Amino acid sequence: MLTRRDVAVRSIGAVAGGLLASRLPGPYLAAQEPQRADGQFEFARVVERARQLAEEPFDGDFAPLPERIADLDRDGYARIRFRPEAALWRGEELPFQLQLFHRGFIYERPVRINVVEAGSARPLVYSPDQFEFDPPEIGEIEGDIGFSGFRIHSPINLANVYDEVAVFQGGNSFRAVGKGQVYGLSARTVLVDAATGSPEDVPFFREFWIEKPGPGATEVAVYGLLDGESLAGACKFLVRPGEATVISVYGQFFIRRDVKKLGLAPLVSMFLYGEDGSRRFDDPRPEIHDSDGLLMCGDSGNWMWRPLGNPRQLAISAFSFERLAGYGLMQRDRDFRSYEDLNGLFQQRPSAWIDTVGEWGPGRVELVEVPAEAEIYDNILSYWIPAEPVRAGQTWTCDYRISFGRGPLEPTSLARVVSTRSGRGSEEGERRFVVDFAGGGLADVRDLESITAKIEASRGRTGNILRQRNAFIGGVRLIFDFRPEEAPSEIRAALFRNGEVISETWNYQWRE
């Protein structure tokens, strides 16, 4: 599992100023120039370069960092600060500004950053003068160290303050926040052979091109050249900040070798413990998590909610769809009292919802939950796996919108799961589950007898089913006992009225 970015990339950054050049040393530039003969940049050339890379032997070598930078810990790296006055487009009264990250810590690999202006692309040039180096052990910086990524700023909260709204740094990762939010979960562009028992292949961005926005622009366009042992790819991102920051993603991937598992539109998050109480930690905070559930929707409008957990052993769950409308990792609990953390502000961390674009075909959403003993680890993975095998020589495309905000506009006609709790059941060896549903008109229900619950378990038996009105949330509480027979067991529950489903489906994986 990747170590969390946490403080290192939440609160620090490196800015490249407006220094531009037409060349960088070595063959790196010449091999990746995506411009036409007339010097105009076009995404089609990035796609063609990705196709060419996939036909060549993979080369992941890069110039090493000086030891005094490579050996920095998280805190030392955090003290390499950008100079605000060096921000690209600063003082031009544009709706966006661009800042870049220095290499160091776990971000050793260089990535080339270009700016596209008036159709022509030029690379940003590294200079140590663009940074403040607080750690005294770093000393004088010589040569072209390069950048490890960039971040986009925009006045998302106050009209005259350029807040950080999106970051592209580390492998093929990116993340964003909506208005009034702080960083939490992140996204990847693609995931290769995760949770297969084989080493995971982590493709990385070799190069980015960022279009300079106009004075009235509401979004900024980012293009990336991706490469890895298993595939090469060309990606386009349109970043639109707002109440929810929406990133439209298009990726075209050229498969270099057979892939056991191709994860498209992956999300990465952290869940240490929550209201369920199945794992106890000696911590004064009631809950610690960036996301508390996986939400999914098929094209027929069937919504499913899966509470997240921190298992004692690796757990993998799969949810099949003929056609997927969307899915995401949600932070539904927005009550500060659930976390009591004045620094972490977990109630302000974004959900990430993915709306599919075009025809994705049959496949499955896979959820991977990895045991974790501390909140510094991302231990939750979720992604889409196409049903068709992924073979060398194939080309795969993926098109979707990802919203970093409070969550999707879910149908008001369906009640939502707002909490999941469990404990000792009525008899020895049983577990009792308490699931609260709210919304979808439940607050106006007068006849509780008209509401029934359908509960299924793949292994084991359920009983002692009870429904109660929960006036504190304007909803209905479902209580039942579960007697396990063999682990794992998938348990599902939904509310019905007059034979019609009135809630999303609650799904839970019981483990010993």
C-alpha cells in the first residue's frame, strides 16, 4: 500500500515561476515532443507518442536525486516551500494559478511540465531560486533537479484568495477538493494488477501539458503522457473548481503486456475505524476515516451502499454490473461530533463520485480493504474492472467525470443508509446489526407496518428482525441478528413499501 500524502502534500508545494525554455538536456525532450510540424500542440500527438511507447521496451530509469534530498523524511520535505511570487500566471488576473512541487521524499521521479499558450507548448525550467529550502542539511542546490508534479489554485472560497483545488503528483495520482473542504481521498488514472498476489505495476506520468486559461475560463485543461511496464497511455483532464470540483477524465491506454487486472477510474482512501465498532483503537476520537462507504448505481437506478471496514485480514469484494452508471467512495458523515478532531477536520473531507461517460460494458466494481493500524496509510481501494480479458496489443479507453465534493445528487425517492452498527446478538455466537435509513420520504411515514425489510445472507441465518421509527433522524431503524456459518458472508438488506423498494440496498461483508 502507498504511504499517505498527508502533511507532505496537503500543506506544502513547490512553485515553478514563469521561466520557460525551448529545450531540456538530453534525449528526454526529443523523444516526447507532441507538436505538429508547424509547432502547434495537439492531444492527438500525445496519443500517438503513447502508442509508440507501448511498442518499445519499457525504460523506467531516471536521474537519481542528491542523497541529501533523497533521504529527506516527510517533515524535511515539507519544509521545501515554494515562493508565492513565483506562481505561474500570478498578477495576470486569470482565474487560475499554477505551482509546482520539488522532487524529494517519496516523490523521486521527475516529471516534465509544459505550458501550452496560443497553441504552442514550452517546458518550464527548474531553478532553485523558485523555492525556499528550510532544512539546513540540504545546502546549495546545483543542476536541474526538476519537478515531481504540480497543483492548481483558484479563488474557490474567497474572490481574492487563490486556494489550492487540485494536485497531480506521484505515479499517476491526482486529487481535488470542493468549496470549504480539505484534502482526503485521492484518485489514480489507472491501476494494474493490484490485489492479485503479483507485484503491482504503477504507471507514472512522464510529462504534462497544461493549457493557459483565458480571463473568463471556468476550467483548466491538463494533458498527460503515461508509461509503465504493462501499458502506456495518453490522458486528458478538464479541471472545473466549484462547490464540487469536477474533473472530466479521458484516457487511452495501449497495453504492452497481458494484464491480470486492469483497474479503471481507481479511488484510494483511508478507513481506520468508524461507528461499527468492529475494530477498537485506543484513541479519543470517535471515528477516523476519509471515507465511510462505497456507493454504487446501475443503469436501472438500483443504488447500493457498502460500509467500509478495517479488516484483520485482506478483504476483497466484487459487485457485478451489466452497465454501470456510477460509483464512488463517500464521506457521508458530516458531523464534527463524529470525529472531534480540530486538526484533521474529517467532516470536511471530500467524497469522490464517478459518473461514467459512454458505454463501459459489463464488469465489476472491486473493493479492496487492507488491514491498517494507523491513519497514515491508504488502505482502501476501489476501481472498475472490465469483464473482457486485457491482452498485449489491445487499446482501452476510459471516459468519466469525477466530482470531489459532498457526493452525488442521489434520488430523493430512495432512503439512504446513514449509519451501520453491530454488536453482540441475542444468543451466544450471534451478531446484532443496527442500520439506520433516512430520507426518501421516511420522515412522513405514519404506518410503520406498511414498511417491510428484505434481508439476505450468502452464508448464515438472519432473525429477530425489528423495525423502529427513528425520530432523531426522520427515518427508520432496522435491527436484526445474524448467526454466521462460514466466513465471509455477504449480507444485504433493503426497505420495501407495498412491494416497491424505497431504499438503497445495504451490503455488508461479515468476516471472522
